[in-house]
Amino acid sequence: MHHSDARLVAQFIATRDERLFTQLYQRYYRKVYASCFRFMKEEEARDQVQEIFGKVFTRLHTFRSQSSFAT
């Protein structure tokens, strides 16, 4: 079953269920990696993606849904 980003975010905030965050991670990893890779080498890009998603994980509870998660 494919849930919308908004639903995954809301459910993750409510439950802190890491499986929900994993779905978001898998959905956006390539896009974030591609953005990072344009500005840095491959290994640095992979490290940066991990850093980005780590910050998203710890701060997602502050997301106000005024824009899409993808942005």
C-alpha cells in the first residue's frame, strides 16, 4: 500500500515508528543523493545524504505541513 508523504509524516510524528521514516528515506534517497552529487564527490555525497536524513529524522516533529515533504 502506498501512503502519501503527508500521511507518512503525520503517522511518524504521532508514533515515532522508524518503519514509516524508512519509507520516506527510500522514497527520497536518490533525489537527495543526486542533488548532493552535483556539488561533491561520490563518497562525500553519500555522507551528506546520511547527515541530511539524520537531521530530518530528529527534526521532523517540527514539520508544519505548510509545504510538501519533498521540498
